[in-house]
Amino acid sequence: MHLRNLRYFCAAFETRSTVGAARQCHVTQPVISTAIAQLEEELGTRLFTRQQRGLQPTAAGQRLFRLGGKLLADAHAIVESFQDRGSRPQLSLRIHPALSLAHVAQLLRHLRRELAQLEVTVLGDEGRAAEGPAQSAADASLTVESCAPAGRTFMPLWEECYVLAVPVDHPLAVQETVTLQDLHGTAFIDRTHCELAAHWHAGLNARHIVPDVRARVHNEEWALGLVAAGLGVTIVPVHHVSVRDDVVVRRDVPELQAATRRVGLAYSGTALGTLADVLRVCEPWSPAGLMAVPG
């Protein structure tokens, strides 16, 4: 089994697309398809089924992703053990708290695959390092475009749509049509770190809609977890590859269909050195290229 084929398979698993995997791995789409076919022949099983929304991993594909990801990580660790740590490229990255951990993790894995010696220090919302000493500034911020500081250059990486997330046994999960008016008196999980929180509240108030707020949380993971537990519904941005099986996603709410947000890297000055390398390997994620955030 070739590690290259495993790497291409993992990229296809994460992006749910051979085209997206090809962009991430800087190869052509047939190369990804061939790698998957070779793995399927070698293992004697189907790894994906093709659906309208893209590639859907089979149970065997999910198992290979877990095992293959560990194998790739071990291979990466072996290479790193022979490197001089002091000479490795360093990147400090501040991550907005209202981003999906699952999709952020995909980006970080992509960076580690493409820049094998890269060491990333993650800073919290207040600029404190998750591990190690605090740092006053980050090389870049992974954030929502509307939250990027004025004057920063913004490189969009992906776009997310806003949806209504509902417990699987909730009446709104099967109701034929749903509007924001259905939230009146409904148990609701409030996301306090959402960049559009004030906008949503103003819109609900203007329509005299008063949800029954059961919890206030700071990030998507907690919000969706509480929805899955049946505590209430929530309005949340969802990337197309991060839909959960234990939550019903209503994309058909008319008032939400035009609402989207863009997530990307914001940085000041000219990107040089490690940051320039990071932006270069992130280009496959960016459909719109670089743009300056208005001051």
C-alpha cells in the first residue's frame, strides 16, 4: 500500500470530492480517482459511493480513514524526529471561537501534510496560546470575513450557509415547511459568539418572535451537541462537508437562504516566509483569491 494513495484517499474523504482532493493535493482529478481505485482493488472493497452531493464514504472507507490517518501521522512523525526543531517553520494562528472545529481540523491537517515541518501555535480569542507561553500577536487569524480587523488582507477559504438545526425527534424536523415564525415559543440554543447574533435577534424582535432560550453557548460544537441532545433548535452556519447524522438540518427556511458567511485567513502587511508558504498551500481552498477588507 502506497502512502501517496492513502494521502489522496484521505483528501477525497475530507472534501467528499475527487475534484476538491485534486486541488488540495496539487494533482489532477484522474490521479485521485486512480489512487482510490487502486486502494479498492488492493483491499477488495468499495471505499465510496457516488451521490448527487459528492462522495459518500462506505463503512470500509470510514475505517480506512481512521487507520490510514494514523499511518500517515506516524510517517509524518518519523520524518519530524529527524529534523532540527529549531529550524522548523513556525506559524501562530488565532482561531475565531465560532468556527466549526471539524472543518478547522481539516485545514490544519492539510497544512501539516503540505508543509511537513510546520509547527502551529494556536491562539485563543483573547490571544492566549492553547499550549505554551502567551503571545501578543498572531501571524494570521482564521476568522469570519466580517470579523476581520479593518485594513487586514483577507484570503477567503470557504463559505458557509446558515441553516436551522433541529433535533431528530423534533416536530420541526418533519414539518413540511418551516419559517422563522415557527421559532416563537420554541426551545432555542443561543450562539453568543455568532457574528450575526445581533442581526438575528433584531430580526426576530421585529417579527415579534420570542424563542424560549434554554442555553447560551460560545461555539458551533456546543450548539449542535445540545441540539443533538434534544434541548432545542438553533440557527447555525454549516459547511456542506460537516453535516452531522444526529441533527436534522433545515436548509429550506426562506429567511435564512440568502444568509452566508465567508471564512478565511486575515493578516496584516506583506506575507513573507512561512506565512507566504501557508497562503500558497491554502490556494486550493480559496475560490475567490485575495481581497482587502474595507477599512
